[in-house]
Amino acid sequence: MKLLYVTTSYPPFMDMQTIRNIKLINRLVELGNEIIVVAPDANWLTFNKNEIFINSDVKVWRTKPPVFIKLQHFLSKHKLLKPISKVYNVLVNYILIPDIFASWSFVTKRAIKYNIAHEHFDAVITSSGGYSAHFIGNWIEKKFQICWIADYGDPWGLDIYGNKKRIFHFFERKLLKNCSGLFFTTQSTIDAYISNFNLDNLKVFKLPCGFDYFPISKQLKNNQDCFLVTYTGVAYKLSRNLSNAVIALSNLSELGVKFKIVGSYSEKFVNLANSLNATNIDFHGKVNFETSLEIIFNADLLLHIGNFGSMQIPGKTYIYLGTPKPILYIKQELENDPTLSLIKQFKGVVISENNSKSIENSIKEILNNYDYYLRLSIERVNSKELAEYSWTSIGDYFNNCIKDILT
């Protein structure tokens, strides 16, 4: 198959959807498909080619950077403009439809119109990140009669509990009339879309995120001088709130426990750690993907905290599951938690309530029985059940689903 892959999530723009796109595209190429990616450039961002492998057979049509993204970068890099930058970041989420990549549709349509005349494609696949990609897929389907398939990340026209977001739902309902195939990462998202949209003429599939296998460590413990608990990813008080984890970990310093937070985080967590004199807590900041994998593998215990909402599973959940280390999962969502439903199926996972005492006791339990939990984690990684979530398996299924849509 020859496929046009339109997305805003492609290097140098790096997020979890970028990782997903690259893994899926690489596998499609390995299976003999020809892929041309359409993605925006960003000359102010640097991308290290060693950060993640991209198959050299993948062709890329680059477009100019989206105007609103360029403006966002300009405002953020000047200290005096930071107050304006904060207001801008809030306003664009309310004003721009579908998102901050809105202007990208115009420059991308021109580039595709010029290039597509010399190519024949079996299908166009659009991928969130930016929902603007799906507007382009809809345009391609109508103008060139090429089968349009959409791979969704987070829902757009629905909120995190599956309720309609009126203005977005209005536009999304019109878009999906021209779509031939939809991919969602969870069954709960599929159920919510079936309840709120007419998907009778579409083929709908669940395509979760995945993981690549780490080498299984022969050591029972990586860090001989301390017990290292690691959290990677975004952490803010209104989303993934680590306040109780910070309090719990500060109480365990005398046991040689250290806590490393890697990624974007709220300064409120730093202030809390300082007020507790928690010298065993390290705020590491953002790192590239390859470095994050190295940090994950070098941890003794992986701390994970769920999303609010009933539909989405964080992509790093699968990376954690594919790492031969125990996982402490902290519940946030009190009712339907899709991450909990997934993660509790596997060995080497301890579930905690989101309060400091429960977190502290859970870490002590793992620390006191570490060899046992580590062996369970290695069994988890070697299990047939987890193998279904390897990127190779996910990519093979994606390829078969595309063929099904085209028949």
C-alpha cells in the first residue's frame, strides 16, 4: 500500500503521539508499505536523530511552521513577555478551531495539492496531535476521493468523561461523515463516540499505544546506594497531582529512598518539597525520549499516576509495563479508571490510593519484599498477555486493519 500520513506530531515536534506515529510508520514500512509523511517544520527546535529510530525509507513532505505555534515560541522565549505568553496560551485554546495548529491547514493544503498530482495513494491517514490534521484528511477525501482514515489521540468533541463539547462536537460530527476508518486507543473512547456520533458507515478499531522490549536485567537491584523511585511525564496539581507522593517520599529518606521527578512539573511541588526539607527528592525537568527510557530502566520502582476521566490511558503506561521493574500505581479517578483496569491485570504492580499514608505504606511493602516484586515484574515482561502490546504486534494489527478498511 502507498499511504499519505498527515500529522503535526512528527520530529522536530516531540510528544507521546510523535512516538506512536514513528513506531507505527516504521512497522508499516517494514511490512512493505510506502509511506510519505506530511508534517510541519520548526527551525527553532532541534532533533537528535539518535533519540529515536526512524526508517530511512520514510519520505517526508515538509511544510512551513504554523503561525500560531511560531508566535507561541516567540512569546515564551522572552522573559518580559511571559505574562502575555500565559494569557496567549489560554486564549488560543478557546479561540482557535480546532487548535493552535489551525493555520497549518492552509499551507499544508497548498503543499499537498502541488505534490499529490504526481502521486497515487491508496489512503490518507491523519493523526492527532493537532486535530488540524483531521481537517486536512477530510479535505483530501472530498477533493481527491482518496480513502481517509483517522488515528485519534485524545478525544476532541467530547470531554474526558464522554460529554459533548458543543462547538467542537458540531465540527467533528461533520468531519466524520467523510471518514472511512477510525482508530481509538481505548474501548471506553469507542463506546463514548458510538453514543454521541453516527459511526454506522465507519469501521472502528481499538489501537492502544505500545512498548519496545528492554533487555531483562540480571541484577535484582540497580542502585546499591539508595532505593530509587522514579516518575516520568507531566505533573500538575489539576491533572497528575504528586503532592501526596512528595509528602510520602519525604518521610522515607531515612530508609535510603530517593524520588526522581522527570518531565514538566508544577513549581508547587518544589515548594512543598522545600517546606518539608525533603533533600531526597530530585526535580529533573524535561529530557528527550531516549534519555527518559534510560532513566526508567535505571529506576528501582516506577511511580505512575492515573488521569482524571474515564476514557484515556497515558502512553507511558505501556512503557512502564514493558520495563522489568515494579510499578506503584496511584489512583486519581474514583469511578471508571481505564488505566487501572489495564494495569491491574499484570504482575509486579501495587495499587495505592492518592493519599500520603497509602503511598508510603505501599512503597515500604515493595521495599521490604523487593526481590519478590522484581521477579514478578520480569514475569510480566515475559508474559504472552503483555506481548500483545509490543509495538511490533500493534503495528501488525494496524496494517491489517488498514487493509480491511480498503476492501
